[in-house]
Amino acid sequence: MSTLDIKWSSLERVLNEFADTFIQNARDNLQANNSNASYDLYNSFEKIIEIGEDSYSVKISLEDYWYYVNNGRGPGKFPPTDKIRNWIEVKPVEIQPLNGKTPTVDQLTFLISRKIAKEGTDGNRFFDEAKEQTIRDFEMRINLAIEEDVSNYILEIVEKGMKDALT
């Protein structure tokens, strides 16, 4: 069986627009949820568009901790204390005196980590909401782009066949 030599130019264009829109929606959600202490997650989005013979995909690469920002974290283990410390240093955390003493950054890191280990955290679904919205907005456009590319391919074959028949 031979492979088709379809030029997926319309699909590639729409998938790039899809990825750019998704990234913007996710970034907007991070901003709206006040989840941008260091902007590391915000700035880490990278799109990867893959179009193969029988499939296409849009992949987004970003900081590993996106999962916990999106889904939250259940109680159990202590979170990575270096990440909590960094968050305290980057986010304007106002340290309140506790029993008349102001805790150090290390003590505050421990207290926050312990609370997360005991109670977990809620996620803000920034990724899921952006994905759902972007898919709703682009589903028809992706289908139309595929139809356009296939139609162009068929026209190209017919035109070539007609040329060959006339010569």
C-alpha cells in the first residue's frame, strides 16, 4: 500500500493557532487564579505539533509541577521544601508573628509544608479549563482544515491525471 502525499498545510496552520490559543487561555487562567508567583510555569509553555500519516497531535511541554497547580495535591507526603521556600521568597508572603515571634523563612517553609502534607491543596484547573475551551472553539476548524487539505490533494491528483491523459 502506498502512502498519501497530502500536504497538510491548512491543518498545520490551524493546529498552530489551536496551540497558541490554548497557551494564551491557560496563561490567562493562571493570572485569573493568582497562580503566578515566579512566572516559571507561565513562561514554560512550549508547543509541539506533530502530523503523521494517520494521526496528528498537539503537545504542550511545561514545568512538571503544572499537574499540582491544576489538580491540587492530596494529603500525605511533604511537598518538596525547596519549591515551597522558593514560593515564599518569590511571592510577597507577609510573615506574621506567631506567639510573639516572627518565624524565619526555614520555619515558615516547614509550617506551610506540614499544612500541605496534612490537608493537601486544591487545584485550580487552569489547564483543564483551557483545554476544554480551546477544543470547543477549534473542533470545527480542525475538521474543515482536514477536509480542505484532502480536497486539495484530490484536485491535485485529478489535474495530474487529466494532464497525463492529454499528453
